[in-house]
Amino acid sequence: MYHHSASTSQPAAGSATGVLDAAPADSKDAILFQRCAWCGTAMYHRLLCPVCQGSELRTERSEGTGTVRHSTVVHRNTPAARNVSLIEMTEGFVVRGRVMGPPVGIHSGDRVRLSTAKDPVRGEPVFQLTDEPYRAWT
Ligand SMILES: [Zn+2]
């Protein structure tokens, strides 16, 4: 068990309890999606449910894991080849984004985990490959 000794010896000024619990640590690095209140279908950036055409959608937050469904290497308008992948998230909706790593190394069925919700250049989600077995992150 490793400890930072500094944090234990200093008396906290006005002990603020509960602050750490309340902080949404990585909320800016999460993908928000919509779920239909009528049929429960999960979707991404839609105004109407693709299944039942319902317009009553709730916003939920993805846990950030998914599976590569399709991956394409793009050489156009970019200094280096990059991949554009469709990621089917655990919640059941599909997101278009980029998977880090060599473009030819991304295959359908690979497990990925969200790395950055919005790429600063393109504003698209960036994923990283996980070679962990299923459920390793839960
Ligand atoms: Zn629906």
C-alpha cells in the first residue's frame, strides 16, 4: 500500500467533507446519448427515435466502452493516414470516431474504450483499443 505522506501530516483547513464525492471527475470526457422514452432504443445525435419515431428522448451518459463495427483508413485531407471507425457502444448506439493506434491494426470486433470525448481538432470521439477480456473495465 503506497501513501503520499504529505496529505496525512497537514491539517486540512476547514475540513470539507463530501467534496470529492460530488465532483463529476470526467464528465467532459463522456459521450452523451439519447434513449427513447417510449421503446428504450439508444441513439446518438438524433431528434427522433429511428425505431418508433418517438420524440421523447432522455439524455444518458455512456460508460465509454464499445466494439468496432467497421473501420476505414482515410488518406484524404490529412497529413497521415487515420482511421474512421464505427463503434457500437455497450448501450447499443453507434458512434463514428477514431481509434488510436496503427490504422491497419483496427478490426471489426475489437474492444475499445473511450479516450477523449471530443478530439480538439475534429471534435470527434477518440477511442483506444483494449485487449482486456470482456467486462474487464466494470
Ligand atoms: Zn422509440
